[in-house]
Amino acid sequence: MDDYSLYEWIDIFLRHLQVERAMSHHTIASYGTDITQFAKFLEDRGIRRWSDVSREEGVAFFAQTRHTTAKRTQSRRLSSLRSFFSFLEREGAIARNHLKTLSFPKPDRTLPRALSVEDLQKLFSVVASPVTPSGAEISAKNSPPDNGLALALALRDTAILECLYGTGMRASEITALEMSNLRLEAGYVIVRGKGAKERIVPIGEYATDALSRYLHEGRPTLISRGLRSPLRGHQRDLQHRIFLNHHGAPLSRQGLWKIITDHAKRAGIAIHVTPRKLRHTFATHMLQGGADLKSLQMLLGHASISTTQIYTHIALRHLKEIHEIYHPRG
């Protein structure tokens, strides 16, 4: 079993993550980057087989980058390598997993600052404007301006923002949404999260209205552009994916990220706004409104309640503010 090279085993492992564990492309790419960096480190030390790796190589690898790499990145790399070496051990490629005993102090878990209600209102106002579509979508080369496209993109961006803030979905989840996932009349969507696990997420009136208008007035325009586009490889997704780019192809995570950041800049919001920050804002506002951690865990799609508990300090801070305002001796 050890006839394969360092990189051949990496390819086998990544296929395993894709086929058997149904991990997202983004997660698999992160695993590949982390393990490949270790493989290059081993090659520089003359090691050509994973079975020749000892604990010392692992210690030396992390020691080499400890001053230039964030603790969170180091922790993620160690997690990637541990998973990989456990896989090698199960496959009989190594006799013993020497990295099993490696450990680092867990990095502090910090949350980005949530958006205020005022910032959200500014963002919604800017996104809803069809006059100046997202800079990520239309460049100065588009002349004369396509007013139909501008309206379609404004409707799409409004629906995206309402869904991100109204449901707490991840960027990868919202870009993967398909028409079959919608149950608008019943008031929920079926979200496919990490590890291909599905969950039902309620969707409010604002998001429902924004989605309905986009689906009826905006998405058909983008589909028609997709049918005329030379990018034929995406046409099979046109009738399924909900959110499309200005070419009519499925919107990517990178495209979503740029849409949100560009609109935030136009709105004059001081802090950096991303899809992830909107997810945290959703969680923060839910807790401040009285939601319990278990319900929030289900809405966010966290496998463990311990992941959701990073929001506990938000709820405690909010309770303290309430206590100070209303208690006679607060």
C-alpha cells in the first residue's frame, strides 16, 4: 500500500473527502493546501514516503512556521494532518499515526463585530437601488447600460441580503440553493450544510417577498442571458440554481463575497462586511431578541452546541445591559 508517492496519497485522500464524506469544495481545497505544504517540507528533508514520517517531522514543521502563522491557522493545519494520517493508518499506508500526540493550545475564539440595525438599514437601502448595480457585476465596458439587467441584479442582491441576514446561512449554502429547496408558501427552505447534512430553516416575510420578486422579475432576465452566453457548461444549472451572476451562470462564493463587500462600501459602513459577518449578525440579533442557544444551534447548522456557545457572552452582555437599565440597583 505504500507504493504511492506523497502526492498520490494526498489525491486519494481528497477524493475520499469528496466522494465518501461529501465535503465542500472549499473545505477539500483547505485540506489539500495544508497537507501539500507538509509534503513539500518533507521532500526538503529527503522524505519520500508517509511511512517514514516521525513525530519529530511534525514538531519541526510547526516550529518552522510558528512565528509567521496565526494560531488559528496552525490549529487548522494540525487538524488537517491528523485527519490525513488517521486515513493513512486505516488504509495501511502507515503502521502508526505519529501525529496523533501532537497538540497546540486552542486559539481564542473571537467573533467579528455584528452590524447595527442602522448599518443594516443603510445596506438594504443601497442594495435595493437598481440605478447602480454591484461593481462586481457590471464594469465600465458595459455600454449602453442595461436597465433590465440592473433591475434584475438589484432584485437578486436584495434577495441575497434578506436570506443571509434572515436565515444565518453560510455563503456556501446560499450559493448552492436550488429551486427544489424552496418552500416559500410553507415559510421555510431546505439547506444543505457541511457534510451534506440537510436542515430546515424558517424564512421570514421580508426574505420571502424579496425571493418571490427576484424569482418572478429578476431571475428570468439572468436565465435568458445564460442561454445566450458562450459559457455553455453552466446551462444545465440554469433551471436549478437560484442565484445567478450577470452571465446567467451559478453565482460563486467569491462572487457573493464581492457583491456584499461592494454594497457595504457604497453604503458607507465603516466596518468590513462579508457574508460571514451577516451570519454572525443574524445570530447576535437572535440572542438579543431572546432566542436560546439550542434553537440557534439548529438554525445555524452547528454539529455541536459547543460551537454555538461562542455566542454566550453576547447574550450575557445583553442581559447585563437590561439589568442595568431596569433594576433599581443596577
